[in-house]
Amino acid sequence: MTGKPRHSVAKTAVTLVTLAAFVAAILVIRWIVATQRSPGAITVIEAQAMDMAAMKAPPGAQPVETARPALRKVGNAQELPATVMAFSDEEIVARVPGKVMSLAYPGDQVNAGQIVAKLDANEYFAQKARAQAQADSGEETAAASDRELEVLEASRRRTRADVNVAQLSVKRAEAEKQESVQELEKYNEEAESAAAKVKARQADLTYSEQSLARQQSLYRQGFTSLDQYQVAQRARDVASATVEASQSEARAKEKASEAAAARISTMDKAVQQAEAQAKSAQLAVVEASRQIDKARSEARAAWGQSKAARQEYESAAVVAGYTKLRALDDCMVSERYVSPGAIVAAGEKLLMLHNANKVRVQAQAPESLAASVGVGTPVTVRYGDRETPAKVTSVFPTADTSTRTFTIEVLLDNPGRRYLPGSFATLSVETQASQSELAIPSSAVQSDSSGNSFVWVVKETGGEKTDWTCPMHTEVSEPGPGKCPICKMELVPRSRGDKWVASRRVVHLGGANGRFTAVTDGLSTNDEVITADFDELIEGIPVKAVEESPLAPSSAETARSAKAEPARRGAVVWTCRMHPAVVRDHPGTCPKC
């Protein structure tokens, strides 16, 4: 059998003994620290973890600023985060592709109409020249069509005049024919009358011849005289002459009637000829109208083509003008997206211009302000350390459904460009109260970790008072001896020679306008509220009012304060946070630590 060397066994035993001794030492030290240390003593670890800033010095007469609550119309003010925006933004965008020849630089001030970018795009100028040539040619063709149309319209006017002349000829021939017809009827009537007269005269002649034959027979027989026979003979001669005259007249009437009939035949031919001429002229007018309609249609087509060519030229001219990009308003170049020499596409951004002579300060207001905020509502714009009173100039008509807020805007002049677009500002919206409320300076309002609001007030203790406190935790105040509830150290007596001490009081708040806050419960006009220097205050610490607020008390309160003032003038003492027994009347270093 083989075994371990003796020196290895000895080494292991020594190690175990050493480890046991170390553990025993730790246990003894922990027992001593836990049971044998003096009250108030702290371990090294506790000392390292101690917050020296949280330790309070023994109370003396701490100077504080105070004010009394007063009635005033506080209203309400809400601080809203806001964004400064330029009055208008203008994007310079390439509307045609090309090479950037020149470009404005950020910070350059440009005027309305000033060229801020130039592009090299010669093909658009060539298109413009071709379009102009086509437009000029189209206008010449259209003008020639108009001239041809004018010639055709003049020819149609002449043809219509010929139609009118032919129609007048027809009417004149018809009138003459009608006259001839009337004459024929007249002559026919006269011829009939003459024929009837011839018959009557022929009857008279026959009677006269018969009477002459009887007178002649009687005269030969001797039954009548020669005179009677001659009278009958003369009567027969007159009747014969009358018959001959009537016959001559009847023949003349017949010839006149025949002449009238001949004229009627001639007038019929004239009417037919005039009607043929009128019809021919009308056909000529119809043909002229057809040619005019054709020419007018061709002229319209020519003018349409000319107009299209002119529009193409104007479009080409506009596109060619896109090679020079101009500012719409007086602006400043805020950003440049490309550099000269770059090839850009249509729609690519080249520059961003800001018109920041005026700025728009926009904030999102809660919907609870919708009824009280409108155009003209007073606001205060805080920008850095500068405050500017203003009024709401615009209220957007819709609210954001997700945040339940609506946008309000304030327009401000921006001389010297003090406001930078895109920067942060604060908009304090003030709404006027309808009645006066008890109010205190907003600086006096404090809140604890639970969100409850409180203020520090000056309370009269009724004279000198002694309490018991912990040297390490001076905020502890007990009426008698005992142990510190924090570190279990024995309490020591503390004498307070001033009868004015600080007291914490819970209050309920109303509206606030930034400077003043309304108090609905917890204070009265007789209370004296500490408005400043309360960072080191603890309950019951002696205080001294060193300055009154503009909220001045009444004359009676002033008299009471004047009587109490000598009692407030206790000496301010200086002590060490680690050694409260050290007391001095002037600042310096602790002689112990």
C-alpha cells in the first residue's frame, strides 16, 4: 500500500486551522460591532453610505422670505412645450433632370424672384426652338386658310346678289305677263263689245235698207214723196257707214288682242328664262356655301394645329424656364441637399428656404382648454431667458384623437432672427378668472413624494421652548428624552430661544398663472407663508422673516408684525453636522473634523 507524504498532510492541516481562525475572527468582530459599539456609532460601511447633504444642522434663526395670502383674480396658466417654426418653408425642387451649374449656399439671404439654382438642360431649349418654328408655320397656314375663306365668302356674296337679280327679273317678267294678260282680257272684252256693236249696226243697216226699199217702192208708185225717199236713203247710208266703222273698230280690237296674246307668250318665255337664271344662281350659292364650309373646317383644323403647336411651344418654354429656379419670397437658404456639378433627376430636392422674418410658435394644448383658449387669448412665449407677451393668432379646428390635444399657434416678428426655426420654446397660456381667490406666490408651493401640496408657514410658539433631538438626525423633535427612532442614539435636549418657527401645512390648490397660485383650503389671510429659503427647513425650526413680499398686509397686521419683530431677531448660529456640540456665531471649519 502507498500513502500520502507526511508533508502534504501537515500542509492541509495548517490550511484548515488558518481558515477556521479567520472565520472565528469575523464572527467575533460582528458580535462586537452588533452588541458593544456606543449608541450613535456607525460602521465603516454605514459611514460610506451616509448622505452628508441630508444631515441638518441644529436649528438656529434661519432667515426666510415671507408673504401673506391675498385675494386676487389668479385665473389659470399652463406651461405647454412648443416648437418654433418658420413662417413659411419653401423647397426648391428640380422639375427637369439636368446638371447643377450653380446653387445658393446656406445662410444666403435671397429676395423674391431671385435665381437660387441653375441647371444645364440644353435639350429643352432645342425643343422650345422646334416648337416655336412649328407654331409659326401653323399660324401662317391657318392665316392662308382664313384668306381663302374670305375669297369664297366674297364669291358667295356675289352669287347671292345674282340670285337676287334673277329673282327680281322673274318678278318683273311675271308682272309684265300679268299686265299683258290683263290687256288681253281688256282687248277681248272690247273685241266682243265691238262685235256686238257691229251686229247692232248691221241690224240697223238691214232695217234702213228695208225702209229704203219700201220708200223706193212707194215713191215709184207715187205714194210717198221724194224727200221721204231721200231721207230713207240717207238713213241707209249712215247705217252702212256705221257698220263699216264698227267693223273696223272690231278688227282693231282683235289685232290688239292678238298682240297682247303674243306678248303673254313672250313674257312666259322671259319668266321661264329668269326662273332658270335664279335656280342656277341658287345652285351656285349652295356650291359656294359647301366650299365655304369646307374651307372653314380646314381653317379651324389649321388653327387647331397652330394652337396645339403654340401650346407645345409655351410648354417647352415653361420647361426650359425650369432650368432657372427662383425663390417665391424673401427667404434665407437653410439647407443645401446637392452640390454644383451633380446630376439631378426631376423631383429631387436641391435647397430648403425658410422665411423666418416671422415665426410660428406651435403648441399642443389639452382638450380641457378648448373652451377657454381662442384667437386673442394672452400667452407668454419663453425662449431661453427671454419672455415675450403675445396673443394666440390661430387655433386649429381639429383635435388629435390619440393625444386628445389641439394645436394653437402664436405668430411673432423675428427681427435679427432671434428665434431659430426648429428650436424649443414654452408657451404659457393664461385664462382669466371670473372672481377673486385667495392666492400666494407660486414659489411657496411644495409637494411631497406622494404628490400632496404643502407650504411652510411661520408659526408662533408662545415663547422659549425645549425639545429633544438626535445629534445625528436633527429633524427628530420629541417632547422628552428617549432614543432616536432612526439610529437608536440617545436624544439630547435642544433649547429654542426664538418663538417664531417654521411649520409645514397641507393645502389644496386652485388655478395658477405662473406667478400666483390660488389656495382653496388650508390658509387664511392671517397666515404668513414662507416664499423662499425653505430648502433647509424642518418642522419647528426657528426662522426670521427678512423681507416682505409685495403682497403687503393690512395696517393692523403691520402693527402686529412690528411688535413681534424684536422677538424674531434671534442670533443665527453655525454648527457642524457631525459634531452638533460645536456652536459658533460665524462661519468656519469644525475644530474636530
